[in-house]
Amino acid sequence: MSKNSDNSTEPNSLQPQYVGIVARFASPGDLLTAARQIAAAGYRYWDCHTPFPIHGLDRAMKIRPTILPWLVAGAGATGALGALVLQWWANGVAYPLIISGKPFFSLPANVPIIFELTVLFAALTAFLGAILLNGLPRLLYPASTAASFARVTTDAFLVSIEAKDPQFHPERTAEWLRNLGAESVELCPAPEGDDAIPAVIKRGLLVLAVLALLPPLFIALARQHTAETPQEKPRIHIIKDMDFQPKYQTQAVSSLFADRRAMRPRVPGTVPFDPHWQPPPDGFLTGKVGNEYLTEFPIPVNEDVMRRGRERYDIYCATCHGWTGEAGQYDGMTSRRARARGEATWVPPASLTGQAVREQPVGKIFETITQGVVREGLYSMPPYAVQIPPEDRWAIVLYVRALQRARAPYPEDFQDSAPSAGTATASAAPVNEGHIKGNLAGDMRH
Amino acid sequence: MQATELTDINSAVQSSMNSSTTGASRAPQVCTIGGVIAIILGFVLSGGSFAGWMQDYLVHYTFLVSIMLGALFFVFLQHLTRAGWSVTVRRTAELMAGATPTLVAVALLPIAITLFINGLNLYPWAAGDFFLHHPELRHKTVYLNIPFFLLRAAFCLAVWWWLGRFYLTRSVAQDTDGDPGWTRMMEKWSPAAALLFTATVTLAALDWVMSLSPAWYSTIFPVYIFSGCVVGGLAGLILILLIAQRLGLISRRVVTVEHYHDLGKLLFGFVIFWGYIAFSQYMLIWYGNIPEESQFYLPRQQGIWLFISLGLIFGHLLIPLVGMMPRAIKRNSWTLGFFAVWLLGFHWLDLYWLIKPNWHAAVSPLSLVGGILGGAGVFGIMTGIVLRGLTRYAPIPVRDPRLDEAIHHEVA
Amino acid sequence: MGSASTISRQPEVDNTMSDPTSRPPLVLGQHDFATVTETVARIPERPGTTLAWKLSFAVAASLATMFVVLTGYLFVTGIGIWGNNSPVFWGFPIVNFVFWVGIGHAGTLISAILFLFRQHWRTSINRFAEAMTVFAVVCAGIFPAIHVGRVWYVYWLLPYPNPMGMWPNFRSPLLWDVFAVGTYMTVSVLFWYLGMIPDLATLRDRATRPLPRLLYGLFSLGWSGSARHWHRFEKAYLFLAALATPLVLSVHSVVSFDFAVSLIPGWHTTIFPPYFVAGAIFSGFAMVVTLMVPAREFFGLKDLVTLRHLDNMNKFILATSFMVGYAYLIEVFMAWYSGNKYELFTFINRALGPYAWAYWTMVICNVAIPQLFWFKKCRTTPWIMWIIAIFVNIGMWFERFVIIVTSLSRDFLPGSWALYKPTLIDFLMLIGSFGIFFTLFLLFCRYLPMVAMAEVKTVLPQAQVHHRHAAEEHAPSELEYAR
């Protein structure tokens, strides 16, 4: 059966157009028997084609077991490890958030996602592995031109032997296959055309590819702006996001009331909710008495207020002014991002520790926080009266004073036994300097 | 089914029986006596008080019951699904479920008797003054009282006795007359068996294990016990089959590597199921973090129990999960036998972990060794009973209509 | 019916007999490989569609369009158009989510678990059930996404590095849901598609018109039935089945965690994971029966989807009905046994409170009515099982309604109690989701192979080969079982 080993020239020169031979068998059982013998005969470039998997055929054909199990196991392990690391890093390190008293890194709560990602990775690998290891998608096979090949997905059980197999010989192999019990044997001529993708599909794919490039192109064009050529137009507001609500703004006009004021005055006889309420000290709410800015704090100044001021500052002010209140490269994230994006309407924050603000009285700083800063008819800094209660605004002013003093210390600050000022002054907060410096040192590290 | 082939199989079975009876005749006694000695030795090793012995006794008792129930589940599951592949291993499981209920019933007596003796009873609620000190649990007296407890226990034992005998005797009866009607009858009763099994496992789990801590509750607990039962039952079945084949009681032509492979897959599946149930219970209680639930896990996370808990995670789930995954492991009798022993051991440890910490007892490694020895003894006694049954009856259902299918079973 | 000319009514053949001495055939009629292909492939190959299909599609597509329009309305207006209120934040959207995701479980169960257990009867129905899974998960995925409110930020659920410097909270079961449902969707689609590749190749090889040939050809990836390809294909299919099996358990367990990790009475109970899984399988099988009974009649698939298949599925429904009933029972028992006043109140409130009608609908539909499946007559008569399956669908929807609404509307604090009343939009969106489901389903029936042809061929008697090595004995017996 395998005597025709030296046939590379003779048959191929006679009938060079043959790429292979296809034999059709009547039943899975016949195919299995034949496959066993073909494998035993030492053919190398051959295959069986069947409409459904035939149990034991792979062993009969001596197909090497696929490496797919190892790929799947590796992918599963990767998924498990990846999920563990992701969850540890995200919730344990990068963004620690206290949730229902659970530890940041809580293994029991991480198990579900570890499991899901293990399955996801392994399943994707099993699918893609099977497809790619099979060399799919594929257009042509050596047996493609055989007439019986069209029925292989219905009811044909085929053996195909390629012409490039050293033992292939058009007549002798055909005869041998017939002897193995083949119902019919056909020689396959070389397929017309090449096994390249048809032009229609190619053109279609090309058009799709070009079309797919358009949206990112438009987006890229629309985002062409730098610090030098800032974006002129505001963003498109597709999603209203509760930005425009049917409500009355403070001091707005309403046609409903005779006085046309949307805000209603207090009902006569209204009393404060807190029976122990006392009117605040002069200038507590505005930062000035008459037209004069306060130069001293209207609240008692102590370490608690300073700590509160630092906390509030870090929440409300540091996003723009930075942790140290210095302008420029120490700006907060918002400001840095706006500058990086070249936002046209962005006004960089003022330096809080610079000469100008250092010389402002505390009342002026308080008023700035309360009312914001208006430049050319627009708020360059919004008013914070709504978000921050007056006590906290004063605390922030206190902390700003501390930041300033850290930036421009007094000579006595450098002495070991710095005298602690007993009263609040207009230019410096009378608190423990070690505390302030410690804070600043901490802040500078941010 | 061809008649000629049937006689062929019968002769194969008979010949294997005859050739081996001399060698294996003393094996049942050896197993049983060895088991009793191991249990006594275990009690000696674990030392301590009578109360400690009773606690260990309860662990051993639930271990015995769980293996019996796992085998019973296996038997009626085969009939419920009209399985053909498992016919040749079914007789062994039938014996595990059908030859042991008497022992199970008798072995409950010490537990039942001590219920009436204050200070010796295992169950805190059985003490006369328990509900005086725990007024918040007083509504449970309706359920947790000695007469009702014994009534439920009697119901469970009766059901198991009846189910076990039912499947064993009908199957044995078929050995003589070969009437397919027996199979049809066993199949017809299998849904009822499933319902009775569910009810009794639930009652037994709640009564015998969960009520050891009367304030604690968990709705998944019976499912947890059930998953352990099946792991124990399948591991026990595999081990007894391996022993019986080594003794020559069951021909290697009828119980082949294919059957072990499938039993191994089932065991593997139920190991995962156990892990799933155990994790569900732990995670929900950990997440909820309310004292009346977490009181169960707190003592199990202290001292030596922390290591036993971690040991269960690895030994009862992760190591067999990875270890039993390859096909070759399940098809080799040594590796499969290893995992059967391993999982039986961890199933015992699981029950020990469920039961023992209820007394907040300090457990020394030596008493743990004694306990494991006792568990091995319990399994030895069961093996003895089953081996005796295998010599008394045909070791496989020789005239089951699906026997041929089982003999030619091949894992795809 | 417009299909009368193309579809001839087939008689029902009873192959549900229980005879231990022989295995009943899984495929009826005198089928060989070619006729199996013919039976299945002629459905997508039929040139025109029938009037009945067109009418059904028109109805389904209209409902689906209504759903899309309502979703647009929801985006523009906000979730105030639903009946969700202060204690009952979850309402219909989450009820519908759990309902659909539950239905989406039978497909993978039939395919994967029955595959692993070598239950050969699965081959006739697995494609159908897998398709149903994919479409049900599509419906399920919509509801939590639109329920987040600002749906345009739904991508925030995914962990990706972002300028906000924030990460999702991985300890939240709602995020587990994202991963579980996402993975389930992906794996279900892969499993469905991988199994369909050989059948798409069949349709490609039979196609006479260029467009179907091109499309089936594209999606069949050049499959040629090569034995070397089958080798890897079978391995991959086995892996997907082995992965999908625990995945099915995990997905509905994670859905149950959404409830059970909280402390809400009636939600925080440890049996929830297996109980939800059993309920999901229960509802999924009911939905398969609901769809299969008319489909096999209408598309002439009675030889392939036999009464035995339906009988088996109905037995599954009965078994899972018991599991669900067991969970109901043990929850009530434990509510009393635990001595937890809130827990006990919840169950009394469910049975006797303002939503008692929903509770008893659930119990009757899920536990009482499936008991009819004890009778063989009910398990094997298509119209009876269809009605019972419809009741199960209704009951399982109400189960989720009971769990969500009764527990939320009666919380620990009586001051925050409030009843939940769905709006018209709620009902329309529920109906619309069925429109989406049936639209996809009808398209599947029309254009894709509804039965896994290649797999059915493997269980035909002609496919059985004696593959043992020659040295082994007992040659002729294997063929006997297949016949």
C-alpha cells in the first residue's frame, strides 16, 4: 500500500492540477476502519471530513491531543489572579472606601468576581483557542473541489489525502482507497481562482473600515485644542443631567405673587428655631463692619478651629488652590487639569500665600470666600456661602493665615522657644507653630 | 439483551466470586473488629471526660449516618434518572444504605438515653432549666423537647430503614427471577424516596447538629449537611469498591475504570457543590455580621479551630478541586483511592468542626488524632458490613435489565 | 393558518414508555442523516415567511418598539415615571431583571449540565434553549442598566483607570452582578455560537441564493467538518460546558446575594443562593416548554423534539417546583425558629398583608399547579403542559415581586412603610420586554438552525460505531441500546 513513495515527479507532471483525492465512505464505522488503516500506512497530509464528531476517530487517525486544555487552564489561572490583584489594588490600595464596616481588602467579598473572571478568561480562551488552532476562518480545503464535499456537512463521510503527501499517487491511492471500502473516489482538481478572499468581501470590508474610522476622526477633530489654541465653544449638552430644572433661583421674579418676588419673606412673628440663639458678633457674616474689613477674628481661635479649617480647606479650596495655597505648579487637580486641557474660560486661582493676599485683612479673605470673585461679569471663583457655613469660612481663613505664615515666616518662628502669641492678630494666627509647620510639612508632600 | 451474553456475564461474576471467597471470607470480620478496636483506641487517645467521649460519639454517629445517606441518595438517584451505567456499582451502594440502618438505629440509643440525664445530655435545650435561663428562646420548647425530638428521630430512622431495605431487597429479588418489573417498581418509588429523603435529612440536620446551638439558625444548613453526606457517601462507595475489588469480591470486568472515572466525576462535582454551599453560608453570615448568626463562626475562628477551618477550605475544597481535575487522576485506582480516603477524612473533620466547637472545648492535637482514628473505625465497621453483604448476595445486580449497558459503559 | 400548505400536521407518537429492558429512541420516524438536515434546514431555507410568522413578528416587534420608545421617554424624563418609591426603590425593573435572568438559566443548564451528564435527549432541545438563554439575558441586562437612573454613566460600573481616580466598590453585590451577568452573557453567546458553527456550515452548503450563502458562510468561518477540527471543537465544547455549569450556579447565586447580603427581613437568609438557582431552573424549563410546544407543532419538529423530551422537561419542572417549595417552607420555619420578630413579621405579612394576593398567586402557581405533573397525562399532553408552564412563568414572576416588594415596603421602621403601586409605564415596559424577547426569538426561528443538527445526528442509531479495540469482546451489544 505504501510502495509508491517515489512518485514526486511522475504523477504530478502528468496531472499537476490535482491537489488531492477524496474518498467517500458509507457509514461512520467504515470511515473509522479506513482511517485506522490510512494512519497505519503512514500518510501524513490527510484528513477526514464528517458531518458530526465521530467517537474515536481522532484516536484512529492518531491526532495529537490538542494543547487547548493547557491554554484554558492558564487563562483560568490568569483570570483568577488578575481578579484578585485588581480587587486588592482598586479597593485596598488605590481607592480605599469604607463600606459597611468591611476591611478594604475583604477576601470573602472578592470570591464572586474571582470566580467570574476565571470562567470568563477560560471560556474566551476555549472558544478562541479552538477557532484559531483550527486555522479558522478558512476558505478552501484541498478537498473543496470534490463533488461530495458539498454534502460533508449533511451526510458524507470523507477521507481526503493531499497531493503533497509523499505517498500520493492519483491512480494507486484511488485504487487503494476503493479497496478500503470507499463508495466513491474522486480526484480533486486545483480550485479555480486562489484561496484569497473574494473581491466583494474585500471591498465591503474596506468600506466598513473607512466608515469605522470616521467617528473617531470627527471626535479627534473636535478635540483639537491645546493651551495655545483653546477650545472656543462650550461642550454639547446632550444630557441635561438635572442642570436645568424648573425652579426659582434666589431673588428671582415670580408672576405668582403680588410683589413679584419668588422668595417669600418670613411670616410675621417667626421666631428662631433655637431658643438660645444669639445674634452673631459684628462682621461675623460679612467680614466687615460698615465699610471696614475685620482685622481680627470674630470667633475664638484655638487648635480645634485650626484643625477644622485645614479639613475644610482641603475639601473646598485645595481642589483649585492646591494643598499649600500657592499658585502655579502647586495648583489643585481641577486647575491643573483645566490648564492641561486648555479650557478657554478658566481663570487660574490666585496665590493665597503671595504678597497680595498676605496683606489682606482677614475680613477681606472671608468676604472673598463668601461672595466669590467676579471678573468681566463672570465668576472666576464661585461664592461658597451656600456650601460652607460662616464658622467654617472663618476656620478656613485661619488656616490660610497659617499657610501664609509657613510661606513667609516671622523671624521668631526660627527660634527654638517661639513665643506663643496670646491674641489673634490681623496678620498671623496665634497658634502653636509647631502644629502649623507640621501640617505644612505634611501638605508639601502631597 | 442477548441471553447468551447474560450467561456469559453471570459466569464471569460467579467465577470471580468463587475464586475469591476463600481469600475474602475473613475480610468482613477483620474490618469490623478492626473498626471497633480503632474506635476504642480513639476514645482512649482523646482521653478526657465522659462528656468529651459523648461529643466524639456524636461526631462518629453523624459520620456513619452521613455515609449511609450519601449511598441511599446515590441509589435512588440512579433509579430516578433511569441510569444504566451505574448498575454494576449499585449493589455496593445498596448494601451501604440497606445493611446499615439497624446499626444506625441501635447506635442512636446512647444519645437518646443521655438526653434524660441532666449533665450528660449533648443537647443544651434538653437540660431542664435551659429555657429558664434563655427566655428569648422559650418559643422553641414547642419544637425542641425530648419527646418530639425522639419522635422525629424515630421517623427518620424508620424512613431510612424502610428505604434502604426497599432498594436492597427488591434488587436482590431481581437477582433470582430477573423480572424487569422490580426495576420498574424501584423507579416508580424513587420520587417518593427523594421526598422522604429530603424531609428526613432536613430533620436530622436541624435536630442532631444545628440544635446543639439552640440560638443559632441558618436556612441553608440542611443543604450543607446534605452536600457533606453525598461527598462522604461517594468517597465511601469508591473506597469500598476498591477494597472489594482488591479482595476479588467484584470482578474487574464488571466494575471498570470507566465506572471509577464517573464516580470520581460525581465526587468531584459534589466537592464543588459542598464548597458552593459552604461559601454561600459563610459569605452571607460574614457580610450580614449580626451576632445571632455570626456566633456560629466566631468560636470556629479561634485557637486550633482557625486552623481546622482553614484546613477544611483547603482540604475539603481547594486541594481536591485542583487535584481531581485531571482525567488521569480519576482513572487511576491509586490516585482516586487517595482522594476517596482524603475526602472521607475531611468529611469527618467537617462534622467534627460542626459539632465539637459547640462546647467551646479545648481540642488537643492528640484528641483530634483519636477522633480521626474513631472515624476510621466507623468506616471500618461499615466496610465490614458491606463486604459481608457482598459475599452473601451477588456482588452486582446480575439480572438487572441494564446490566449490559453498565458493563459496556465507556466515558465519552 | 397560512402555514397549512407548507407544514403538514404530524401525529404525536408516544415514546415516553418506561421499559427498563430497552432504551426508547430519541429521534422518531425513519430518519437518517440527510433527513435530519432536511427537517431542520428547510425552516430557514423556506423562501417566503408564513402569515402566522409575519403576524407574530409584527406583534412582537411592535411591543419591542414600544419598549424602546418608553426607554427613550425614561431617559428624557427620569425614573419618576415608574412606580418606584421611597422604601420600594427596586420595584418592577428589578423584578423583571431577576425574572428574565432566571429564565436565562435553563438554556445553559440543558446544554451544559445535561451534556456533562451525557443526557443525550438534550441534543434536540439544546440549541433552542441556548437561544432562549441569550435573548432572556438580553432582556435581563436592560433593566438594571436603565434602573441606575443616569444610564449614560452606566460605564462607571466597569473598572477602568479614569481621571476621577475612582474605582468601583468590589465588595458590592451589585458590582458582582455586573461581572456575573456579563460573563454569563458572554459565555452563553460563545457556547451557542460555537455549537452552531457546524450547522451554519450545513446551511451554507445547502444555500442556493447568494446572500444567505455569503452570510451563513461568513458566520460558519469556513467549517468543513475536518476530523482535526472536530477534535479541538469537542474539547472546547466540553470546556465551555464544564465552565458554564458552575457559572449557571454562580450567576443566580450572585443575583440572590443582591438581596441576601443586606439585613432586610425576608432577604437575609442563607438558603437564598441554592433557592434562587432552583427557582431559575424552574422558570427556565417552564419557558422552554412554553416556547417549545408551539414551535415543534408549527415548524414540524415532532420527530426530533419528541414527547419524551417534553416529559423529561416536565419532570424537571416538578422536581424544581419541590425545591422552590422546600425553600418557601424552610424560610417560614426558620423565621419562627429563629425568634427574630422582624423575620417572622415579614412572613406573616407576606401571607396575610397587603400583598397576600401576590404571595398566594406565587404559592399556587409554583407549588400547587406543578403537582399536576405527577400525572403522566399532564406530562405528555402538549396543551396541558403548556398551560401549566404558563402558570409557572406567572408564579415565578410573582415570586420575585413578593421577595422585592413585600420586604421593602415593610422595613424595620414602621415610619418608613409605604405601599408600592406600579404605574402604567411599569406594565408597558414589562410587556415590552416580552416583545424584545419574542422578536429575537422569532428571528432565530426563522433564520437559524433551531435544532442542533450535528448533535442530533450523533444520537441516531446509524451514528453508533463500534470504536473499541479489536481485542475487546461483546461486539454487537452497543447497537441494541440505540434502537
